Amino acid sequence: MTAPRVLLRRMFDAAIASAQPALCIPPHLPEPPRGRLIVVGAGKASAAMAQVVERNWPGPLSGLVVTRHGYAVPCERIEILEAAHPVPDAAGMQAAQRMLELVGALREEDLVLCLFSGGGSALLPLPAAGLTLEHKQFVNRALLASGATISEINCVRRHLSGIKGGRLAAACYPARVLTLLISDVPGDRPIDIASGPTVADPTTCADALTIIHRYGIELPAAVLDVLESGRGESVLPGDMRLAHSEVRIVATPQMALEAAAREAAAAGIAPYIIGDAIEGEARDVGKVFAGMALQVAERSQPFAAPCVLLSGGETTVTVRGSGRGGRNVEYLLSLAIALDGHAGIYGLAGDTDGVDGQEEIAGGCIGPDSLARAWSLGIRPKDMLANNDAHSFFTALGESVITGPTLTNVNDFRAILIE
């Protein structure tokens, strides 16, 4: 049989490959419009998506796309800008302003092709009237450290934005809008992918305030006023400006897990997809999945080994320590601790965009020897977990998974291989 760590990495690579823009964008390109084609977009995959559009489009086009630093690819007719992620910066704000200007004077015969993927929220940090970039940065940091889900985080973002929550599509009116999405969110809800710049928003400022209070976040007075006054309300369902706006999801976490499952089956390992939208505190999910793996290994329930348990979604981390962070590696370290070196169980967890947290590391890998190797180096795994420092744990063991920019993003990938 293929070495467990090698097979796990092959499954991860297959998941990433399945969501490459070159594969998933061309089937969804529209017929050329009678007027102009304008391409806009944001996200970690957006530049690669734009490049595919250019290579497959038969006529003239122009546009602007913003992606994360290091994720740009060359385009000839679409301008590619880079900005910071996950904490937004001035480059992202300026890109969002230019994007609105670009679509601000279109006609009915024109078409705006919007390309959005994970990371788009942070890359389009255009503040609502009365707010500053510093306000957006403060709220973003507080939400990321709070343990809030991505859906909750994006709800707040939409009500403090000048471009999200359907506002971009409204600015395109009366032109037709087609949005192609690579999903990185549990449930594949378009409103949560890049915070829905072209999607009507059923949530309200009151919903955003509830989330802020739920996590005990103290907001600056100006931010609080935008929410309490209702000035941050986004574009509601039924708004006529979105009547000619269409949304298509072209790649999802489920598709990526199915690609990994095919890789496992080809190697003679039975794959089982546990779920593509699993959320929760990363360390808690690690404990639960360890219990499932042990039940398979010791009881052959609900599956018999050899098999691999596959899952996706987006866990969260409530930051209490001063370590390097990373939700996938925090899950994986918690999993390793709960497995306690059980023979024949291996695991890999990584973010399909190649960046777990703020590290240029996708994730990590474990085996039955991981804890013993750590102890031999004087590393205390439980202390590392308590300090949110799982990246340092896997770096020390040489078990980090590094892909570089993958140019896509279909969220977290988790695999547990039971021999």
C-alpha cells in the first residue's frame, strides 16, 4: 500500500486540482453581450479566474481584479491588483473604489462578469459612509479573534461596507451581471462568499449588532452608530437593481472532497465523506473526529478499516494564547493529542488556498509517532495547543504541509486515514 502520508498528500493535491479555475470557469462563460464586457472580481482565486476568462473569451473585454499578495497571475486586458489578507489595507480599499467607478456608467446592453472566491471580503474593504479603513481593520481583527463563524463575520462586514451585500450589483444597474463563485464557505451560500457583493442580503443591521453583542466586542462609536442608525442596511431581496443579476457557483468544497475520494479509491482505500460544511471550535472538532477514528479502528464502526474519513467546512479558533495560530493545524494537533499515538491512524488538515491563518503554510500531517517525536524534542503538545501555537509544533516536527499559492480556495480539507 502507498505510504499513508504520501497518500494523504495526494488526496489533498487532488482536492486542490479539482477547483482550479482552468477547469471550472470555461463551461460557465456567457455569450458575448451586444455591448461591453467588464470583468471585476476579488479573492485568492480571482486573478487566476480572470486569466482563464481572457484566454477563453472571443471578443474585447476590460476590467479590474484584486487578489492577495503573491496570488497575482499575468493578464493582458484585465488589471490585476494585490492587497492584504486577512486584515485589509489601503490597497484593497482603493481597488474597491476603482471597481465601483468602473461599473458606474454602464448601459443595458453591457455585461459585468464578476469573479469572486474566498478572501474577497478582506480584499474589498470599502468602508460605509462615515467610517475609515482603520475602523474596518479594528472590527476585522476583533471578529477573527472572537471565535465567530464565517457567516457571522460576513454579516457584520456587509453592514459596514460600501460595496458588499449587493451594493456592487446595484452599482452596475442597468447592465446585466453574471457572477461566478468559487465557494469557500460552509453551505455554499452566495451571500457569504466574499460577503456577497452582487447578492441581495436578507440580514439586517440588527442582526449584525446581535453578533457583536454575542461575542462581547466593543465597537468604536462611529461603527456602532452605522449599525444602530440603520445606515448600514444593505441591498434587500426584491430590489429592482438586482433583477438582471445571475449567480453561479462553479466549484465547491463537496466537489473537492469527491476528487480526494476518487484518489483514495484508486489506491484501494474506501473513502467516506463525513461532511463538507463542518464548523465549530477547531480543537473541539479535533476531539470529536478522534473519537470517530478510534471507533473505526477498534470497533469497525460505522466503517471497517482500511478507510479514510474526509471532511470540509471552516472551523474557528478563539484566540487565548500568543502562538502562530492556524485553524487547520489547531484541529490537527487536538486530533493527535486525543488519538494519543494510536497505531495505524494518520491525518492531514490544510486550507486549500495554501494559507492556514496568516502563515504561508497550508496545514500539517500527523501519524502514530507524532506525539512521541515531539516529546523527544522537549515539546509539550498540550502546552502548544493551549497557546494556539500548532504551527510551531508542526514546523518543529517537519510535518508542515506547504503548497505555495494554490490560486483557488474551497476551504478546509481534512482527512483521517485508518489502516
